[in-house]
Amino acid sequence: MFWKNIFKKKDTAPTESLEQSTVDEPQAKEEAETSQSLFQRLKMGLSKTRKGFVDRMEQLVSGRKVDEELFEELEELLIQADCGVPTAMELVDRLRERAKGERITEGDEIKRLLRQEITAMLESHAQSLKESTASPYVIMVVGVNGAGKTTTIGKLAYRFKQEGAKVLLAAGDTFRAAAIDQLKAWADRVGVAFISHQEGADPAAVAYDAVNAARARGSDVLILDTAGRLQTKTNLMAELGKVHRVVQRELGRDVDEILLVVDATTGQNALSQGRMFSEAVPITGIVLTKLDGTAKGGIVLALGNELNLPVKLIGVGEKYTDLRDFNAAEFAKALFD
């Protein structure tokens, strides 16, 4: 991971107010999983989508002849899996073209083609978290209430700390009751520094102090929480834009990542969230949470294909390590195999 090449452990001990505890040994041991076991957890997390889409697709094509009726039924199945109408139509058009060009007449071959086309579509929008030598590396986390922002931030903090980074969490959600306490609990649990204002404070002021505190403390990574908001609330979206401008001004450069956290179980509503949040701030990527809780994982395709927003991270469980980099080939393998 590129973080290990960027973040250098500090020689000086932090002051008392910046003291960072360590993750409990049992927790650390639990998270020390092999690549194989991590893949198995991804596969397990996608089991509902596999049963809800892949199994139905196999039943649809098995023993069938390739004809227009088959393509129409497959398109409907893709739409039901939350791929969205434009994406479903595009995928089926590709299948028609390939089936004709490769003279495929047996429906069982369609599964192979579909897997290849889904993988190619995912890879065309695939991006990892941005690499940067800038310090502090700043991530803004945005999204509606209930999408999993706080948990995502905690898991990100754990990941960066494990890679040797000195992390600061900033509680920019000053509106929701207990939001500050919840983020503080994650900071304590993971063992990273934390900064906040009083409940009801100006979020832009929190952002200002957070950037300057990260510099003063020598933090490698600053993760800024923001208030959950409905994408339909114009004034709140404008406020989010103000927070972004303050962070950008204090950094003197672009924010490294602005991650939109989206609950996979919301289906097509994720697209409207992506559109509206993109109007307020320049979203750099999606964190798609709760994939283990939906049978309609096709939203992964729709977000990239219709909004041109890369899914950079996915959540497939409750463990710290269940927040994973999105890998198109690995995702397809876990889904289809």
C-alpha cells in the first residue's frame, strides 16, 4: 500500500492531549487476516447479490437458445438488480454485439460474456484512493444520515494507523445529537487523535481549526466528518460547499479526497445522492457501504457508468478490515464464482 511509503513515524512522543492509545490486542489479532480469508469475507458479503442476481441469471440462461427474448429478460433482471436502465441497456447491447460477432447460440455462454462485460465496465471507472506526498493528507467524508459515515471514518482511521500514519479525526458534524461523542468513541477505540467544537458550532470553523491543528501536530492524515444531510436541502448543501472552500483555502491546494458514503441498500436513490452532492462539492469517489445487506449490488455499476463516480471503497461487514479497496476483478470473481 502506498501509505507505507509516504507516512513516516514520528520520533517525538505526542503531548498528553494528543496521546494515542493502541488498538486492543485481541482486536488487532482478529484483524490480522490473510488475503485468502479477506477474499472469503468479500465473497460472503456479496452472497445476497449472488443469490439475488447471479443465481437467477444462471437459471434464466441455462439450456436456452440465444434470442431477443433472452436478451430482453436479461435486461429486466439487470434493472431489478439496481444496475439502472441506461447501464442495463448498455450491457445487453454489448452482449448482443458479442454474441453475434462470436456466433454464440447457447444461453449458457452468456454468463461468461456478462462476467467479462461487467468486469470491463467496472474497471473502466476503477480508481484507488489518490496517492500524495502532501501532508496532511486530507479526506472529507460526506453523505446522508444513516449511510455509515462515522463507521467508515473509524475504519479508515484504523487502516491508516496500521500503515504507520499519524491520524487526526475532526468532528465536523456539529448538528446531529451525539455525533461528536460517536466519533470520539471511534477515535478512542482505534487509538488516534481527535478534535471537536461544541455542539451547534459552525462546521466551517471546525474545518479551519482541524487543518491548522493537523499541521501543528504533524498529522499525516486528517479525516473530516461532515453533517449528514438530505441532498434536497439546498441551504445545507451550500454549507457543505463552504466547508470545502475553507479546507481548500487553508491547505492552499485541493482536498485530497472527498468521499461520498452511500448505503448500497438504498438502491437507485444512491444515484440522486451522487448527483446532488456532486453539485455542492467535487466528489472524488464513492464509499459503498452495507453491500452485505443487499441482494441488488448492481448499484456499483450504475454509480460509475451513469455518474462517472468511481467506487473506491466498499463495506461488506462489521470488522475493521471489512472496508476494502474496490477491485473490479476481485469483485467479479467473488460475485460469479
